[in-house]
Amino acid sequence: MRFMTEERSDAMPKKQMILQAMTVLGVVFWCFLGTATNPGVEIASGGQGDPINSVPTEVEMPGTQPLEITNLEDSSRCFNCHGNYDHGVEPGHNWAGSMMGQATRDPIFWATVAVAEQDFPGAGDICLRCHTELGWTMGRSEPTNGSALLDADADGVTCDVCHKATNPNDEEFLGEQFTPYLANDEGNPPIGYYGNGMLSFWGGNAKMGPYADAVARHSFEQASFLRAPEFCGTCHDVSNPVTGDLAHNAGAQATADPVVRSGIPGAPVETKAAFNNFPYMYGVVERTFSEHMASGLPGLLVSDYNTLPTELQAGSIQYAYDQAQLAGRGGDYEDGMERFFTCQTCHMAATVGKGANKKDAPLRRDLAQHDLTGGNYWAGETIKYLDAQNKLVVGGGLSAEQIEEIDDAAIRAGAMLDTAAALAVEDDELRVVNLTGHKLISGYPEGRRMWVNVKWFDGSGRMLREDGAYGLMEVLIDGVPRQVESILDLQGGQTKIYEAHFALTQEWAQQLLGLGYAGDLVLSYDRVTGKSDCTLGELGEQDPGTYHESFHFVLNNYVAADNRIPPYGMEYEEARKRNILPVPTDQYGNPGVEETYEYWDEIDLNPPDSAVRGEITLFYQPTSWEYIQFLYLANNEEDPFLGLTGRDMLDAWLETGMAKPRAVATAEWEGSGGGGKIIYRRDGGTEVDPLSAQWIKP
């Protein structure tokens, strides 16, 4: 079987019919905004009451709403059966240390929420909905700065959040969602809204799982949704409903489809962008799920692995395939269900073991490892550091067992990164191959980056030049000189960095100024002095069509650049629809409408004339100095709950290795100091054919 698709039916969905007239007539409502006061207060309070205790209609989104169900349990109860018996396979230990289990403790999350709440009061609700779904659903997300959360909410994406989730298209089970908060397009059949934590929870006592023959001490229901990529897409496409509804371009790429929205601050939720469009259509923030769905992998059976290009039968794809063979079904699930290369196939790879500690628990040959591993090998260090300082926002007082869980997760994250890419060299050209099911790199783009470092040597071993150098630089922190580490030449012609840059447009800046935003709002800071690079007022005075890059995620409405490497088979049209095109769009083969992007990059190396050897390393860093500096300087420290999170995050970054970059892949260039170059790729001393990008597990 093929998992649920998101293709539209011929009939127009009901939600789009509601506001069709607005779209056709091109009605613009910004005439209402010229006299508006500060929108953060006006919208968040609805014109009355305490603004911090209300969620603006721009921020509200469909799905099960707070207190519509009250039986989500915290994960400590699940450990009675699903933990403390075999750390290698048990769900408990592996989930608890993952960034899913630590999503609410994550200090960089809270430092980001603090700035978002300043920029648009109430916007924290967008963040809390995914990072502490238990607290959000149980009614503890207001105030939207998270100050009402309990320590029981600290375990991030808890067991029940996943195991009581139903498909919002109502295909298998009817979750608790009610008009107008339906997380689907109301078509015939309905197509779900997958993104932004718009979960539709099961209201009964049963836990949802993939097996029909579970031997459980609780009631359960078999649900194929847990094996579908749309299940993961519920949180791993993130769209900004604020810019989606209010910004002149709906926060979408220029090639995007029209967005149905009101454009009126405080208008009813039924008219807002989040209630009338698929999440991928507006407010681009992160698109890991969309990147995957636009690729050729979710439709590829694991059993068809050998049809992939040889260079892709490696790395994380090879690992997922090998683990799937444990079931003895050629790649399919042990129960006979077809297995595709979905999110779960890689990030919850199959293993052999029991899912519970009971004697009668079945031995599974395709037990999904609940490690949920990504690439963040460093965040756990900041959690441990701030816990020792008694400065975690929630969930402090980590036990020795919790620290072990976090440490084990960091090891797994490093191993995952080791399978993400491959390098190959021929003559003076480097080939970087994406071995993942999404862009390389993916996820929340602020501060994440991957880059190529090359050290060139002459015949005597003297280093002639270093491209993409990373090292110490002197900056000012509170006016005091301090050494920090970063990429030394961010714009140099010899530095290749893979990253996405977001920005505010001049037109949106003018809209915000008209809404009462302060002209001296700093959009970015000089990374050395910490002084303002540009303010909102200065951007508003520039020519139409201009933009300025910024880390203000809740205000950014424009993708200024995105050169991250596409996944295998990423189709142009699906990428366009989902707002994930490279920027500029002519990168990676510049495909036509019915064509696909290249899943590799080719870089001209440009060795110095006297070079005879080049050491090439592909580095990844989860959080840069530039982003940490922004979170510190942008926080006005006025929020009594989150005011010090930027300062604490800066301290944690400085004291835990400054998010030390990790080498993902290496290669070597060899020459004769001016010609006759002999090129090979190095994997632990093993030579392979040029451009094969063959990954060899150490």
C-alpha cells in the first residue's frame, strides 16, 4: 500500500470555498491597519484583558484544542513497562535522551521563545504546541511565555502525544477536533493538515500503535498512521501563521500558490491562513517533512533499494535498508505491510527486541527503535550545564539516569551525522552527496550550518591556505573583549557554506511600522561589535523589493537564500508547491516543471599553484556564534520568566565547547604542485573510484 497523499481532489475543499471571493477579487485589507496601535497588545488581548493571557487569532491553529481531552498521561507511567530493562532496544531509555524527550528542557528553545514573545505577544503558543504538547493540551500554555508549565510537562514530546495521535483526515479514527478547528481541508475525502503540531487526539483510553497482536496492560488500537510520514510531518513542517496571514507575501516564496487569508489583525480564526490552507503554503520556517515528501524516497519500497543509484546505496539509506532486513521480509514489516523509505525507516530504524518488560511481550524483528535520532549532538551538554547551575526553565534536577540517557543520545546523534553525506574528488572538483531523505542540512535553519573546509599543503608539509577556516575571533560581549569561535570568512569566495537565510522585506517592514512597531527594533547585529546592523525603520526606508536578513523567526517573511543540497528525486513542482525551492532556484541542475533536482553539489576546489595535497572536511555545526549573539542581544530581559534565557544560553554556549563542529565526511586531493593530479576519496585509508561517493562504515 502507499501511505496517504496530499494531492487535492477535483472538488474544491469547503474551506477554500469560504474565502474564494476574497482571493479572486484580490481584496486587500491593509486599509484597516493605518491607524492600528501596537499589534502585539491589540491582537493578543482582543482589545481587552491581560494580553499575555490570550492567544491572538493569528497564532491559533486547527486540531484538538486545550482541555478538549484531559487524559494525556506523563511518560513516567509508561516506564513501568516500556523502560528499565534493555537500554539497547527499550523505548524508554532511548526516547528519554532524544531531543524529542528533551524538547521542553532545551535552552535554545526557550531563548528563541523569549524573542518571539517580544516580537509578537502570544507567538510563544506556536512553539509550545510542539515542544510541550502535553502541557499545551492540558491547558498550561497560557501565559504563552510558558510560565504556567509544570515539571511534569518537561519531557517534551511525550509517549501519549504520539500514541494517542490520529490522522487528522479522519481516515482511521475520529480524533477530538471540532469546527472551526478541523485540521483538514474538509474535502471529499478530507486531506489532513500536517504541520505545526496540529494534532487530532484520540479521546478514548486506548493507546495507538502499529501492531495488531500487542500484549498490553492497557487498551490499544492498531493504527497504520504511526508508520506514515505524515505522522512525523505533524510537527516537522513548521509554518508561521502570523506572517502567513498578515505579511504582504504570506511569508511564502515568490513561486507559491495563492494563500487564502484575511490580512486583518484580530479577525476571526475562520478567516485566517492557518484555517484555510495546507501548512506548507504559507509562513516558511522549516520544511523537513515537505523536503522528504517532495523527494523520491517516501514512494520507494525498501525492497526496491537496489534500484537506487549506486552512490545512494550508502550512509543512512543503507543503514535503514540493512535494519529493515531483520524482519526477514525483504524490507517489508514483519506483519507483511509494505515498508517505504519514510521518516520512521531511518529515524526509528528497525531492531530485534521486546517493546515491554513483560514475559509475554512478543519478540519483534522489526521493533521501531525509539531513539528518534537527529543530528543534534550538542544540545544535551547545554541542558546538563544549565541544570547544574539550577537555570533550566523547566525540568531541572536531572538524575544520574537522565544524564546517562542524554549522553547516549549524543553518541547516537554523532553516528547519525556520520552517515549523512559522502565526498568524492576528481581532478579539481569536489562532489558532496546527500545521503539523507531531506535537504542536507534540514530542520530549523537558524544557526545550523554545514561547510567545506580545505587545508592546502606544499611538498614540505607547509600549509599554504585554508578555505572555510573555523577558529578564534575577538568579539565584544557587554563591551568586554572575548574570544569566540566561528567561521572566519563568512562571505569569502573560497568558503562554501550550506545554510538557509531568512529575512524581512521592505514592504513587510512598512506594514509593521504601520501597525505600531518601533522603528528602532534591531533586525541584526554586527557579529564582532554587537552594534545594530539594521533596524526596522531603516529597512522600511529602503527601496521596494529589498530585504534584510534576520534571526527574528516570528517576523521573517522571506527566504533570502537556501543552498542546502536537495534529497534524491526532489521534484520541482512538488518543491514549488511546498515552498522548498532552492534560492536562487537555478541551483542543482535548474530542473524544469516535471524534472527533479540533483541530490549532489559540485565544487571547484581551486588549489594553490604549489599545492601537492589537500585535506577536505565537511563540517556540521548545530548552533553558531552569530545566532547565540542574536538571542542574547535581542532579549530585552523584561519578561520575568524568560528575561535571562538569552544570557543563560550565551553562558551555556561559551562553557560547553561553543557547539564544536563535527566532521561529517572527509576526502583528500593529491597533485604534483601544478599538474598531473591523482585524486581519490579517503575512508579510513580505503581508496574508492572517483565520484562513487561510496560510504564505508568504520
